[in-house]
Amino acid sequence: MSDNITKMSDDTQVAMPLRNIISIVAGVAVATWAYGGVIERINNLETNSTLNQQDISLNNEFRVLWPRGEMGNLPADARQDMEIESLQRYMDAIMEEVEENDDWIDEFGPPGGVLATVERVRELEVEVTLLEDQVQRLEAQIQDK
């Protein structure tokens, strides 16, 4: 029985068809290529996830700190602030001048001729109303007869 046992060593020869050897080598090559592709895809996804987390963290910090003014101002904001300040000083100067010279505004009234004309128009309106009333009474008297 010990004769049936095959002894194997580094010199042992194995007979295998060439097509099987080629398919084994091709299978190993395809498996290695696919494994490399999967690992590359996983690395890309992990890198994107890490970058997105950093962006989210920075965005959250920006969202909180920017409105508080803790992250500084844009140059355009500083320029607009200066222009607004300049306009405010200009408006203050104008209002001060108006306050100094507003007596004519407080004392403003229409000229005497205009007031007299307005009064005369009111009197004429009353007279027209009276005349219309008299005309209506006369027409009613004429219709009754």
C-alpha cells in the first residue's frame, strides 16, 4: 500500500493541458484587475466623503460666524459701509439746515388772493345749491298744475 502513495517534491512533474493553465492565468489576471478597480472605487468614495465632510464643517462654521461679523467683511461691504456713512452725514447736514430754516415751512400759507378766491367759490357753491333747490320747487309746482 505504501507503493500507491505518491511522493511529491519540488521536482515532481504535473501534466496539465495548456488551455487550463492559460485560463487559470487569465482568471487570476481578471480577478486582480477587478479587485484593483473595486479598491480604487472605494478609495475615491472615501476621499469624496472626507472632502464633503470638511466642506460641510467649513460651511457650518461660515453660516454661523459670517452673520455675526466674526469672519471679517468683504471689501465690497466695507466700501458700501463707507458710502452709507457718507450719505448719512450728508443727510444729517441737510436735516440740520432744514431745521435751522424751517420757519417759512411752519408759517407757510396760501396767499391772501387765493384765500379770498376759495371763500368766494364756497359762497358761489352755496348760491348754486340754493338756485338748484328753487328750480326743483318751481318744476314741481309746474307739474302739479
